[in-house]
Amino acid sequence: MLRTRTPMMLIASLALLGACSSDESSNDTTVETTTATTVPDTTAPDTTVTPTTATPTTVTPTTATPTTVPAEMQPAIWPAADVVFTTPEAAATDFLANVFGDGPVIGDFMAGDSRSGEFEVFATAEGTQIGEPRSVLFVRQLGPDDGWFVLAAGSDVATITVPESMATVPAGMLTVDGMGTGFEATIVVSAFVAGEPDSELDREVAMAGNFGEVLPYSVTLDLSAATTGDVVVLLIRGGTGLETDPGDFGAIPVVIG
């Protein structure tokens, strides 16, 4: 017949087993066994972030280099490339005398920088300057000899919009457009090789605005007599009926290509 152990009997057995063990161990060499107990590290990890100093990157600004035409290659309307004027006044007055004859005169030189400037152009009556400026001549030192050249002539009421100044154009038929005004609405558009005004390549009469009214014009010039590399002057002028008055005028250079 099986007996069921009661809790009290189980406790008594354990106590007796413990006493026996104590007696046996007292007669043996005591060996201490140290059991390593891993204690979980509850210390919060160091979250301090050492600041990183970024090495500054130096950006060198890029400056666009302006594209300029070399002085010996820049086209001008006056004089020819092999002629040298040592003063801007000489270049300007020589242009007026050869293109318009006696009459128009220049005003005071207005410097731009150390190598350029401009002159206003006036009509005359009996040798006296009269009226408002007819145009402005833009002058500059060019070439290996630093001679003075007339680059162009500008006016608000006598313009050439097609082709552009210094454009390369063929030695053939060329359409010239712009705005103008003249006596009885008459304007004249002509072309000649720079420095050779007496050898016109072509001349056309057109209608534009009348007595200060500015209206568009369009003509076709024949440049077939020009040769490759020639600098050709395109000149527009409004008639006035007076020999000593050039009228409002404008001029630009183009290059035969």
C-alpha cells in the first residue's frame, strides 16, 4: 500500500539530508566554487555626440571673361586699316569731310575710358554750328599703332537694325532694314568700303518718316563688288535740302565673308 508523503514529512527529510551533507563536508577539503553572475549593465550608454566641425569648402567665384575683338581685328567705319590718326578729333573730322563734305562739325570730345570716347555731330550755317546733334560718332584707339578709328555713328532717328553691326555678310544682295526720317520722307542708304567713300558699292533711295516722324524702311543693296575680308560701311542719312546739313545719320561696319 503506497503512502502519500505529507508536507511535514518532506520538510523533515530535507532537513535530515542537509544535516548529513554538513557532516560529510566537514571531513573533506572545502572547495569554494565561485559562480560568476552576470549582472546586466543598466547604465545608459553614453549618447554624447562629439561635434564634427565641417571643413569649410572655399568656392572660387567664376567670373565670365568678356569676349572682346582683338584691337587689330575690330572693324571700324573710318579710316582704312592702314591709315593712322594720332588724335580722335583728326579721325572724326576726316570722316565727316570725306563722307559729307564741308558743313558738319564735331562738338567737344566726351571720353569714355582712356582709349575711347564720342563726338556729337552738328550742322552748320555760314560756318556757325546750328541745331540739335545729327548723330554721335564713337571713336576708339585700335591696332598695333594705337591709331584712332571711328567705330560707328549712332542716331535715335536714323538706325540700321538688320544686319547687326560687325556682322559677317556675303558679297551679294543684302537686305538692310531700320528706322528713319528725312525731308519729304526721303532717306538714302548706301554702302562703301571703309576708307573709300568715293567708290560706292551701291546706293538706294527709300521712303521713311517725314520731318521728325520715325518710320521703318527696307532696301536691298548690291555688295557683289566687295571682296572677302573687306570692311563695308552701311550708311543711312535723312535728306534735309541743305548742303551744309548732313541730316540725321547712322552708320555701322559689316565684314564680307
